[in-house]
Amino acid sequence: MAGSDIPEGGPTARPGPSAVDGAIDAMGADELRKLVRELLGLLDKRTHSQIVHELVERAATAGGEWAPAPPPTPRVAEIVSRGERAAHAGWAHPADVDACLLEGSNAFLARDYGTAVRIFRAWLVPLGEAEIDLGQHEMVDEVLGVDVGTCAAQYVVATYMTTAPDRRAGAVWDAMDEVGVLGPFLEPLREMERVAVEPLPGMEEFLPQWRALLEANTAADRRDGWDTEEDGWLREAVRRMDGAEGLGRLARSTGRVSDLRAWCRALVEARRWEDALAACEEAAETVTEQALCRAEFLDGAALAAQELGREDLPARLERAWREAPTPLRLRRWLGAATSRAEIRERAARALDACPEEARCQRAFLHLVLGEHGAAAGFLAEAPGLGWSGSEHPGHLLFALFGTLLAVGPDPSSSLPHGWGPEEEEPEDGPRLAAPAPEEILAAAGVRRITEAGEVRTVFRAMRGAAEKRMAGVTSKTRRRYYGHAAHLVAVCEAIAPAPGWVAGLRSRYRRFSALQRELDQHLGDR
């Protein structure tokens, strides 16, 4: 509408983060307090419980003197009684549970640990044992506003605080057994310290007791090789008491992958690279019959070698890739080459050793060697579905071919360059260098495709892939991927316009209105 002051995007458009941040920064503390109180009255019951729980917890643990008032004794008796009745009836309304758990949390934050234990035990224990139905489909946090995991951790801490020092280990174990399903305690000591409102007393005496209890309860499981939740608790206790050296002794005594992994990770996190190198090598030799785990430890040894500046890094990267060939390991090894000839020499060696089923890796190796037609064959044979698989060559080859064929701006720039899902890398801290596929091609001297025969072969494969992708997503009505199929068509059109081809596709899929809209968006009037 001419002269309209409605922002682009229509009436549902919202101010961006910068506008919100600016507005908050411009308001004074009193104005913000007033606004929070007003907004609380606009929330639904579940969201209200979520916000109130978060507000109270943050205020009580912010380091000041404020704490919520614990519920009075008559109210505590009423809450406990309601929990008992709910367990007997097998049902409770989520809003009532939120209110009772919030009272238990308030008691905890007020350091009234005895009251917190009574309230939490009355409600969390039957909830954890599925004795109270809240109308949820699976997990209780689907319908509760209060963070039930935090309440479970507070219950464990309150149990710790109200138990005699010589019996704390057993009491904490029992409490976690009662409510563990409500709050996954992967690292219970860390989780207890996270929710505690004051330093946990007697930790020096508690840790040996806790470790001894865990060792006694995990000995049987350790013999059969399975890793349990309690094994993770033991590793946490060992690391607290004896550091990485203790984890090393534990790993050597069990030989289990999880214990070896924890030992190596602790050394990496401490940046003790010489020790990490030796530990990862020892771990790799320990798990000789588990190729994937062996390769993981070889990766760790390569990372340590990288950080130490060792000259044998390329050999270590190759060894890890050969042990368990993955796209990420391939990029690491090829990317560590220092010359065009070296990259191609490594690609040739890798192609001889690469498994037949690793089709994306094999296609990429052909590209590195300048064998465009051979690489195009992998794209031509690829199915229209399964593009999310790590070894489907579609994402990688379509993007790279789009670049190698294009004249002028890269029409495939908005397509993902990569193999789809790969191994997870740490978000922070050192990691092994893994250049992007296009960077490796550039270093290998692979340039735009100009020979007429190769251009036809590659472009024919691209068009065929786009057609099969469209046929695949429509045959299974994969609506969320219609945009991707339309994008592939648009890339082909950007490289070599063919109105008749596009018209044929539009006609073939004229009954798929959602796909037609995606084609309109990506192709415009074409």
C-alpha cells in the first residue's frame, strides 16, 4: 500500500535482536521491573511457571542476600498430602504440580533443606516412577512449566545437606535412583554444584565414600564390557580426586573405550600434548579390533602431533583415514599436503584404497585428479533420495560442478559445499585442520571445466540429478525438500538456460502446487 508504514513482512514482522537489545538497554531498572510484572500477567500458566521459576532461582543465586520465603508448616503438610493423594489417584493437573514443585524449589533456595526434601519426595518420586499421569505423551517436561530436572538436582543436594556425613554417599545414590529419570545426571557432582546455593560441606570426606560406592556397584558391569551411567559417575569422581593420571589407571585396568576416551579427553583439555599423544597411541593399540574407535584415537594422536608441530602429522592423518575412511578424515589428509603434486599423489593413493561404497569420497578423489567425467558418473548414478546421507555425492558434486562450469558469479553459492552430515568437531579448542572441498580443488590446480565434451558430460549429469531429485521428493511427498529440488533446477538454468526443459518439468509436476510455488520462487518468470 502506497504510503503505508507497515514494515516489510506484514503485520507479523517483529523487531530484530538489535532493536530489542537497544530497547532493554535504554530502560532503567525500575522500568524493567514494572514491565516484567506486567508481562507476567499476560502469560499462560505453563509459561508463567517457567519464567517465575527462572526468575526466583536467578535472584536467589545471584550472590545477594535475597531468598524466597519457604512455605509455612501448614502449607508444607498440605503440599505433601496433595502429592500422596495424586499418587493414589494416579493423576494430577500440571498447573498444580508446577505450584507444588515451585514451593519445594523456594524452600531449597531459602536453605530450608528439610522442607525441600519433604516436598520433592512427595512429588518427584512418584513422577519419576510414572505413578502420576499429567496427560503428557512421553516426558513430564512436555506439560510442566517448572524445570523438573533442576528440581531433581535440588532434591539430591537437599538430601546431601540433611544427611549425616558418614551416610551421605548412600543417601545421594538412593536419591539419584529415585529421581534420575527426571534429570539425567551425567556428571552428578557437577550438577549438584550447579544448583547449590552455598558450598557443599564435607566434600573432601564425601568424595572417597562416593568413589568407593561407585567402584563397588560398577565392578560387575565392568567385567561384561558394557558402559553404564554409573561408570560415567565413577570417571567423574576419579578425575576429581586423581586427575588425568587417575583416569589413565582406570582406563588401563578396564581397557574399555569409554574409559580410554575420558583419559585422552582430559589430557587434551589440559593441553598436555606430549601426554595426550602417548595416551591416544596407547588407546589405539588397546582397541585393535574396533576400527571406528581406533581411528578416533588416531585422530587424537594426530591432533596432539599437530599442536606439537611434528613432521609426522601427514602420516598420522593418512593412518587414521585408512583405519576408518570418512570424508572429514580425507579432507584432513589431503589438506595437509604442501604442493599440487603432493595433493594429487595422495588422491591417487587414496583412490586405490577407498572402499567402493564410499561413493562421495571416490567421486571427490576423481575431481582432485582432474577426472571430471569419472566424477560426473557418480552424480549420474546417484538416487534422487538419500541426499542427507554422508556418502551421497549429490550435495558435494552438484555444488562443485556448478562452480566449475559457471561463467561469472557462482550460481551454486547458496548450495552446501560438503558431504552432508559428518563427524562432530569440538565447538571450541584446537581441532585438526580440514580445508573445504573447493579449497582442496584449488590447491590441486583444478580449474573451471572448458573442454566441450567434459562440459556436456558434467552438465548432463547435473540435469539428470535435478530431475531424479524432483521425481524422488514428489514420489514420497517430501514437501520440505521441494525447495531443494527447485534450487537444483535453478542452478542448471543459471549455467545453461533451457526454457523447454523447465516447461517440461513444470508440466510433469503441475499437480504439485507446493513444488510449483518453489519453482516460481527460484526461477521467477522462467
